[in-house]
Amino acid sequence: MNYAVIMAGGTGKRLWPLSRRKRPKQVLKLLDGQTLLGRCFERLVPVFDARNILALTNIEYADVVHENLPDLPFNNVIAEPVVRDTAGAIALAATVLAKNDPDAVMALLTADQLIEPPEVLQQALADAFKFISGHPEALITFGIKPTFPSTQLGYIKCADPRECPKCRNTVYSVEAFKEKPNQETAKQYVESGEYSWNSGMFVWRAKTILANLQKFLPEATEPLRRIGNAWDTPAQEKTLQEWFPKLPKISIDYAVMEKAAEVHAIQLDCQWLDMGSFAALADVIKSDENNNVVVAGTSELLDCRNDIIVTEEKGHLIAAIGIQDIVIAHTPDATLVCHVSQTERLKTLLERIEQRGRTKYL
């Protein structure tokens, strides 16, 4: 049977103070009152029964994920006791699915992406499942057709295009995964037409990814065996607490995808955005006549240009005079004001806040 797993564990530090340790970016209501997590779920419902959709998050976000996905069965939210990067998270989901359904095929989607139109992803998922049915050892990743030479994204080099019977999309062999390039290299990638942006979305059989993890990340084998044996028993939570932290902290790309033999890709030609920063809002929210991006119920801007102003409090007025290229992000207990060019320093700012013992703001 086919399943979807929503990866909903990211913190979103670059959207502080809107996103917090207990309120991640995927549940911020920045999209006409909707959340990224809600949008992701809506994209999947036409393809999967809600009973076959899982949400994987960390223990601190479990309650808020339940609140945002009321149509998801309660036990379909799996909470990781600690963060173990994408390899650990995916391994946990695969272990749970393989125990309940030895023939499970799983799609991995991230909760913090925008994809328009959603039908492009839905068709790609259908084609990926068809391909897997004839190639059970295959690992499929989704690439995004690049629209500019981004230096903030990883790339996938694709080759050997092949037709998949009854599929609308071409399936490629993945020749290489590339880290975030410099500007000149990114330009070469895009001009060559051989590269896609790495979306971090996948489709494979649960048993196949577990076999690859056993081969390339053998230290994960015993923790996963223990967790699998205890799942759906009274020892489930105790075993998860004890053995999940023993999984290596590594991404699935490093652990498996860059080493495995049967890696394929489907390229999505769509509007795609990883909502990782305030600047990304400018790509999804229409700016005013002075190129200000405003997400606020009430605002008054006088002689302001190229600013990003955000609050979820509809009754809060944000007023500004004569500012340019500034980010203002307001919450009830913290407000960020910084130049657009300085938002990459947010991590340093948060480290400083923590060092001063002001953890309630994190």
C-alpha cells in the first residue's frame, strides 16, 4: 500500500521571533490564515487516504501538529524524542510502516515547502509509485526545475532519461548530488540543463530504504530493530526513548542517497519555494506599490520601501515612517527589527539570547 510521511520537525530559526522552539515555522499562519503544514496536508489528500498519511515531528511539536491536522488519526503523528536529522526520522517512519505493512511504499514530503500548482506534485507521486512497482529496489527523489542560479540550494545532476509506461513524467538516473554552489557554478548548472534543485522529497519501498540504511549506516541497525520490535506494544515509548537517540545524526543524502546504486529522479516543473526565511515571503505574498511585503491585519506605512513587515495579530497596528529594506517581525513578547541584508545573522542573535538566559523568548 502507498503511504505519505510529512516531515514536520524543522524549527525555522530564520523566521524568529514568529517561529519558536515550541511553535515551528510550518504552523505559522502566514498564508491567508493557512499554515504550511495545512497546505502540505491538503496537497496529499487527493492522493492518499488520511489513514495512510503520517506526520513525523519532534516531541515538542506533537501537540501543535495535532491541532493543525485535525483530520489526521491521532496515532499517525509520530514524535521523535530527540532530533536525529533526516536519516533518523526517515528510518523511524520506514520501521513503523514496514512492521505494519511489509509491502509499504512511502513518499516523504517536507511541511515547509510551497508547491504550485499542487497537481504537478500529485502527478509526480503517481508516476513514482508506478515506477517503484516495476523497480522495487529503486530510490526516487524529486528535483525542481531551476528558475535561477540559486546558491542557497543543493543540486541533483540527472542523466539517462527513460520513459515509464503509463507515466507522464520522465524518470532520470541520478548521476550526482551537489552541495550549495558558488554563483558561477550555480550559473553553469542551470545553463547546462542537466541539474535540478534538490527538493528533499522522496519515494521508495520502506524495506528498500531500511536495507540501504543497514548497508550504509550499519550502526542504525540495532536501534531500529529494537524500536520495530517494541512498536505497538506496551514497551513502545520506553524503547523509543532509549534507542532513538542512539541513531547517528546524519542526513539521508549523506547516509544513503550519495552512495546507493539505484537512485532515480523525477523533475517537477512548478513554482516551488522552501519557506526558510523572511525574504522568501516576497516570493509568495504580493507586495504593495512601494514593494513592501506586509502580513498584518492593520498597518500604516509612510514613505517606506522594500520592507518586510509581519505579525499574526490581526488587531495589532504596525506603523512605520521612512524606513527602507527593513524587516519588522512582531509577536506578543518579542519584536525583531533588522536590515534585510542582516537576516542571515539571526542564528548568532539567538545564540546570544540563549547565553544571556532569556530562553523564554526562544
